[in-house]
Amino acid sequence: MLISTLSNGRSITPSLSAEPIVPWWSFTKTVLAATALTLVRDGRLDLDASLPEGAFTLRQLLRHEAGLADYGELPEYHASVAKHDPAWPAHEMMQRLDGYRLRYSPGTGWRYSNVGFMLVARLIERATDLPLADALRQQVLVPLGMSKVRLATERAELNGEYLGHSLNYDPAWVYHGLLIGPLSQAALLLDNVLAGNLLPTTLLEEMQATRVLGGPMAGRPWLAPGYALGLMRGPIEGGLTLAGHTGCGPGSVVAVYRCTVGDAAACCAVHSMDTDEPGIEKLVVQEIREALEAAC
């Protein structure tokens, strides 16, 4: 297990001489959202304009309110991943899913959708006239100093001494793109974004405007889980609000979250080869509480 914790922007965990590269799984969605919002900042995208892809908006895509389904609902998707098959082309996935058919009217419901973030990735490419990898570097990774983060394109990039050599997973199965990088850079990236070092205050507030999705979740720290723009966000015990993202893929789980109390801020990222999402989130909360108590 890897842990990286920041207190007021400074690392308080021992640095590794050779920090492994790990998959960021659905924390990639937070980076895509931040990238899209820089393009809103620059006047190249609009949060609330209807899109050519359907009768929904960028805001609705980023908050999973666009009415789209998810390819994780397809049994044949899970069967192909389990057999270590190459990823289907995106058009084939959308055909199998009937992916452009809306399951509810945009804005009237909520349904987690990787397809929605695939469309966000395409919007970013169109707005920048760049491949997604270059757009992410230009808009977010380089400005925030994330020099060791990249999109995975080959199976071999998901192996290594820490991760093992038996995953044999095609990263193209993540249709919106799969970022990989050191865990410490995931924590540093989230900390910078939510500290206001990338987006103006108005857009940072838009990013954190949250749709509440329900009450307490058994075994998990959320009292009222919610989703903002590319962020899982909601209150936890002690009057704290957690913002970040959990992600799970074959063989591992990652959770990256930030919390503030007054002028103190703590951010923690955990990557584990165990897929116990509730347990990893609880560990993140524990690390954040300890960092905040020390800072206060």
C-alpha cells in the first residue's frame, strides 16, 4: 500500500527514492474536469451550452446528469476484460451499449457514466485541437508541475515491481483515458486545484457545487454522498467536507481527497492492491484528520 499526505501543501509522508508509477483509475475524471474548466476559463468551452453530441451540457456530463448509460453495465464488457481481450473500438462499445440513447432527460436524474467522460475527453480534444494527452499536459499537468504523469497506452505500463507482472490489462478499456503517475503527484494535483492554483474563484466554486445523492453509506465515511464536477464530494463525521475521487480497476484501488478547516488544509492519496474501497476511504479520512489536527 502507498500513502501520500500533504498538510498545507507540504508533504508529511516519507518520500520514496523510486516512487512507483500507479494507475489513477477514476481520479482521471477529476483531471479531465479540471482540464475542461480551464477551457471554460479561456473561453473555449461553455458549461451550459447544449452540445452537438446530445441535448445535454458540459456541466451535466461532468456531474453525471446527462442521461447517459455506462459500459460497465454490459456483462460482455466484464467478460472481455476478465479474458484479457483487447479493448473494443469506441464505436463498437457505443453500439453494444446503445450509448447515445438517453436513459432519462438531462438534468432530471443522476447515473454514473464513464461514457459521459469519454465525451468530455472528446470535447477537450476538439476545443484544443490536440490529442487528449497533449491537451492534459498543456492545460493542467505542465502548469501544475506534474512532470511524471501521462496517459497509459500499453499494457506494460500497468506492470512493474510494485504492481506485479500479471495484470495484462489493456488501458484502452478506459474509454475516457487512464492517467498513470506517482501517487504523490495525484495528491499534489488535487491540492493545487482545490487550493485555487489553476482556476479562478468563480470556476472553483462551480466545480464544487454538489448534487447530493443520498444518506449515509454502509461501511463508508460519507454522511451525505454527492457528486460535483468531476469530484466525489460530501460531509463526513466531525463537520468536515471531503472532496476528491475514488477509483477502482483490475487489481487495485486509489482514493485521493482533500479537506479544509479554517486556514488548514490536508490532502491524502492512497493506492492499494486490495480493492476494498470502503477501507481505503476510511484510511484517507484517518490520515486527513491526523494532518488537520497537527496543523491546527
